[in-house]
Amino acid sequence: CRTDETELPTLAPPTPTPTAPCYFRCADGLCLEQSQVCNFNPDCGGDLPLDEIDCGRCDFEQSSCGWTDNSGSLYGWERKRPVDFSEPSFTYPPMDRQNKTDKYYMIADVQSSGGNPDPALLISPLIGGSAASCKIQFWHSIVDEMTELNFVILQDGQVVKIKSIDNRGGSQWFKSTFSLNLVGSYQLELQAVYKEGTENI
């Protein structure tokens, strides 16, 4: 053997081993699994636990809280202020349920007209964990007698409970309360079902 002063070629750094995608990342970079989000435990920590923000409780004032429009039909759901939405043929509540105009609420909005469209669907984020004694409470106003509103509870994408909400009409808010009576993760869905000739809710 003899010494050789020739420089060795530069090699490319090894390709990093791919890691599983992060389901939810906290502000400090901590990665959480799906079961750790909306489990009523602030796993992110801090004064504002991000993993527990979009977890069912919401007044829609600052954001849609993770609720998404999943309609794909002539009608859809939008977040609006009462003062920004008006139809001459319907009487909407002029204020939100707390008699303020600065808070937002969810409303099914006409995207087109005619026909007998599919239901307008509004679905919550996945809410992890619940007790059988838990209840859901929300406020609603249905102004069109030709429209039905259904409240649906889903687990693993399957309907486990569906409740039809009374159509009371008028320009006032009504409160509905439903028992969950289930254990485990779930999603909530609001279905605005339009009959033929319906134009709005």
C-alpha cells in the first residue's frame, strides 16, 4: 500500500428517509395524531390550544370553525352577516340570536335556480371522543315552508342518527337540542332539503 494525495470525489448527501405525514401540527411544531385532535384535551398546550379550537363549539363570528360546505349542487352554505343578505320574497332575522349584527351565522344561499336540487350539506370537522350523555345545541331559522332541515350524526362516514327539524318559519331564531348517545369520534351535518320550486332558506 502507498499513500495517495488525490482528493476523493464529493458525494451527494443521502436521501432522507420519508416520514409519515403529520395530521395536525401545533404552533410550536409538535405533530399530533388524529386521535389527539378535538379530544377535549389541549395537547398543543399554551394559552390557545389550536388542536381544540375547531371542535364543535362555534358562533361563526370569527371563522367557519372547520365546518365546510359539501353540497356540490345548485345550493350551498355561506357564512354571512344578516345585514349583508336579503331577499325581497323572504323575511330573514335582522339580527343574530344575540340581537347583534356583527356576528356571522350559516345560511343556505341560492347558487342557481330551477329544478329539484340535491340537499345543501354543511359538515363539521371530525370531533374526537364523546360521552353518551353529551348533547348538541344550536340555533336556526327556517324562512321557507318548502324547505326541510335535517340534523345528521355521522360515524366513520355512516349515518347513525338523523333528526328532522321543525319548520316554524318567520324571522326569529329557535333552539334545537339533541342527545348524542354515542361514544367515539363523530361528525355533524346539516342538510337543507329543497323541494321542487324552492328558491331559498
